[in-house]
Amino acid sequence: MAAGDTGAYVFVFDIETTGLDKCDEVTAVCGLLHFCAGGREPEERRYNVVELLGDRAREGPLCAEVVRLLDGARRIVSYNGEHFDLPFLARWAARTGVAADISAWQAKSLDYYRVILERTGQSYKMQGLCLENALAVEKNGSGLDAVRWARTGEWDKLMRYCMQDVRVLHALLVLSTRGELRVRQRRAANSAYTCTHWTLAVCEDFAQVHVRVATAQGAAAGSVPRVSLSEVLALGAESSACAGG
């Protein structure tokens, strides 16, 4: 990132679909632009896709706008986005005639689900990561609810659900820029080994991700005070997680 480049951003996003199969459609895209330079407030983006399905004249430009956001991002932040969200968006782009390079998106992807899976060998749900970090989050629905809302035309509920996941993911990003995102490798109750704790840290320039063994002090999830999303975001990324290393 060039010095003084106040427009550089990380794109934190989530999508909703009509189902899990390749033939299913994208119904909503929500995102947040986290600007790399300090002092600029994040900007939210919401795209109601399902209302435009089949309307090529309107759906194509909407898809093109989403693709531009992905193409222009320094990093693309998601939760299981490499396996689910990005392929769905690439298929949507192909269907609407919009040029998209999924390999370029994946090359700059920060997929917290994949990083944690590779490091711990365990599939972590985002809600579990919130609990591990004592992050107070009230779910306003489920994936099945989102499918139903798209079918019944309850757009407000659909968009609120999708954007809530984006805000949670953004809070996790802020924690990791401070080197404070905690991950625990869970062990079976009868295991002879103790649980291993890590902190996940993203460098200030978003170029590197580090997973480090946590110190014994404060390793137990119960020792971390419960905080709200707004409290986490108010802290911001005040210091580089990679300082001195």
C-alpha cells in the first residue's frame, strides 16, 4: 500500500443464497469497506440481489459493482468464503456476463474459517469463535431463515441477517489486527493432552497472518470479559499485531 493511499481498503463480506447447490442463486450480498489508512470510518454496502433475478438489465450492473469491490480490495475477508461465497459470486458473474477472476480473489483472501481449520484441524463456526473471544452477539436468524425470507420477500430481515454476520466478522478482524483474536484447539474429554490456545494476528498492512501459541495467562475463555461488537470496534486497530516481529 502506497504511503498516503487513503482509498485502499479491505473488503469484509458475506452472501446469502437460495441453497447450497451450485445451481442455487445468490440472494443478497453485504459488505463493509475497512480502510487501511487511519481516521476513515468503515462503509457498509448492501445489495438485494433476489429482487433482480432474471432482470438482466439491472442484475448485470449490480453484479459488476460487487465484482469491482472485490477486484479493488487489498484483502477480501470472509468466513468460509473461499469454498462457498467466492465460487457463488463467480458463477453469478458468469451467468450475468460480468468478467470475474476468482483466482485473483482467492490470492488475496483472508478466510478465517480456512486459517483456523488448517492450524487446528477443526471446523470452527463463527459463533464458536465469538464465544471463545467473549464477544456478545445476538443471532437474528439462521441460514434456513435466510432462504425462507428470500422466498417470501422479507427483504429487511434478509439484509439485517446478512449484514449482522459482516459486522461480527469485522469485529473479529479488528481483534486480529490487535493480535487479540483467540483460537482454541478442542480436545476430547478423555484426551491425555490439554487444550492448545493460539492468538491469530493480522499485520497492520494486512500482508501477513500469524498464528501464535498463546501465553498461559488468560488462556481460559472464561477469563476474558464479555464485550459487545460496538466496544470492539471502538478500540480500532491502535497498534500493529506484528510490531517487533
